[in-house]
Amino acid sequence: MQGALAKHPEMKLRIVPVGLNYFRAHRFRSTAYVEFGDPIVVEPELVELYKRGGTERRKACGVLLDSVNEALKDVTVQTSDYQMLQLLRAARRLYLPEGRKITVEQKLQLTRSFAEGWEAFHDRTDVIELKQEIENYNNTLKQFRLLDSQVPKLKTSRSRALVLLAYVLCFFFSGWICARVCVWS
């Protein structure tokens, strides 16, 4: 880029940071949110440094890359690893009241806010305990092979649970009786 600007100083080149955020990247046709940041203008001073070559060129490239990196942080969710991202997403889902719908942009902003809060307060005892509770919740979901979105659907009345239990027991015993009859025959 700086090379193009060095050859053609009249060119109005801008770098637009683009954040591509997936909400379930492991799924085919996952929900994705594309966010465009403010255009980055390459300063004429950087172009002059670039023209000098050598260490000055490297310095100009480094400064430009740092500004691109900072701009990308504004359009993506920054975490130390994938496990932390999963923890922040679970915290976001648990934070929202049941039945409350928010837009994809709001989900991304809320996840970013939790990430910033984690960075600022990760050494506090109450935050560490909350993290452990959310990890336990996620592990319990994995153990039962459930998604977080399925938990509200699990709530059922006692009468419905009893009817379902009776149905399953009848199905089980009828299968057991058929199996015993086949064995005796």
C-alpha cells in the first residue's frame, strides 16, 4: 500500500478494517456478522518513511500494521483462546432474561463488553468464582449433550413429565415382554 502511495501520491487510498464474527462457526451456514470499521488513512509521513527504505521502511510498515491491528480489535471480539470465547458467549446467554431477543449486533457488543470486563477484573475473587460456575454449567451441558438454547425447552410440568414417564415405561415393558416371548418360543 505504501509502495503504491509512494509511486502515486495523488491516490486516495484507505484501509477499511472488516470484522467477520461467527456465532456458531462449527455449523454449516452459521450466523455471521460483518462489521466495517472506520477507514484508516495512510499518513504522508509514513509514505515518506517508506520511500527512504531500509529500517525506515520497516518502521513505516510496522506503524501501519499496528494501526490496522488496533482497528481490527474494534470490529472483532478479542479473547486469549477459544475456551474463553465460549465462556463469554455462555455468560452473554445466561445474562439475558429468558425470552428476550437481541440483534446480532447487540450480541456482538455484549460479548465484547464481557471480554473487556474480564480483562479489567479477571483477578477478582467474585469474577473467578463466576467463571468457574459458568465453566461448570458448560461442562454439564456437554455431559448431557445439550445446547444452551435447549435448556428452556426442558422445563415441563409434573403432569407432563409423569405422562412421558408412563409412556416410556409402557414402551419399555412391551418391548421386554415381546423379547421374552420370542426367547421362549
